[in-house]
Amino acid sequence: MAGRPTTDALQRAQGKRLAMHLRRLRSQRDWSRAQLADLAGISPRTLERIEAETTSNPGLFTVAALADAFGVSVDELVREARGAEGAGIVSAGYEGRNIEQFVEQLLARNVRTVADVRLTPLSRKPGFSKTKLTGALAEAGIGYRHLRALGNPKENRPPFWEGRATEGRAVFRSLLDKDPAPQALDELFALAAKETVAVLCFEQDEDRCHRKVICDMARADHGLHVAALG
């Protein structure tokens, strides 16, 4: 199905999160790898491969044994692992990407929610209109929110196309003071303080997009970590 990330991509992303979380938990308890392996009843070599991310699918019984060693349920271990890479914003433009590549890159960044800041969430690019995009994201376990109030109005788009992005950003920045934009910003930044959120628009280069204003505010005014999707 279009928009469905490959099984390998899903497993790689999940394996990376689990490895990071296990390393963190082990460090918090000041356990060696051998100690954790012994408590879980698995071989040190198996644990080494999991923590080194050389195996993306360690198996349910192995994960259950590790959860038991830490005194948590499998669900708790997996849920906590999903947030192991922390919170913040990923600046995401879908230009030059198909939907499968886009979703896989979101998974690699541990994105939990996509915040769509297009004024109108429609696209000629297959898979990136609201309904199809929401479905593709849901299949990967990623949420979707359309923040229309953070969209760039049509009359302010030419500056970004004509090499006058500084002018366009200044206009857009002034619009963010008007309702309902402040409420939408509060919603976005509150969510990004708890989990990784992708701020979505078309342009791959943030400098040619109004979302740069939003990302700059996240960095400067809210101390949020902001990274490019790649």
C-alpha cells in the first residue's frame, strides 16, 4: 500500500529506540552489560547485539526477559523506549521525497506527531494530501494535526519564491501575533516539549519556507531542540 513504510524500516527504528533505552536504564542502575544479561537470563552476546543496534528484532521472549530484569512490563518498556530520543521539533519538508521515504525518515527521527503548517493540506504529490497522509502516518504509529492557523497566506508566498525570504518571514512573524495563531503556537510548543514533533510544509530547504519562523521561535523562545529531517 502506498505510504506504508517497509517492515525493515519499522523494525530498524524500533530497534534503535530499544537499544538507546536499554543503555540508558542500565547506566542509571550502574549495571554492566554482563550483569543485565545475567539478570535477564540471556547471553551477553545477545545483549551486545541489541545495544549495538545490529539486531532490529530481538524477539518477544528476549524483550520480556529484559523488561522483567528492570521490573517493568513489556508494554512499559516499549512505551518508554518510544520516547527515549527525547522531545523537540523536526523541520520537515516533503519536497523531493515520496511518501514511503518520508514516513521512514520520520520513524528514524522518532517523530510521534506531524504538525502540518500548510494553510491548505492538499498536494499534487501523491500521498501528501491530508486524508492520505493521515492514513500513512497512522499505519506507522504517528499522529497528525493540521494547524491551519500557522499556515502562510497566499499573498505572502511570492517573497519566498522570489528570493525575498527575509521579507516574507517578517510578514509571517507579524501574523503570528493575531488570533488564533498564538493558541496554535502554544499547542505546538507544549506538544514538542513532551515528544518529537515534525513541523511539515512543502519546501525541503527551511530557509525558503515560512516554517523557519516557527522553528526559530521554538529554539529561541522555548529552548526546544530543532533538527532538520535531512
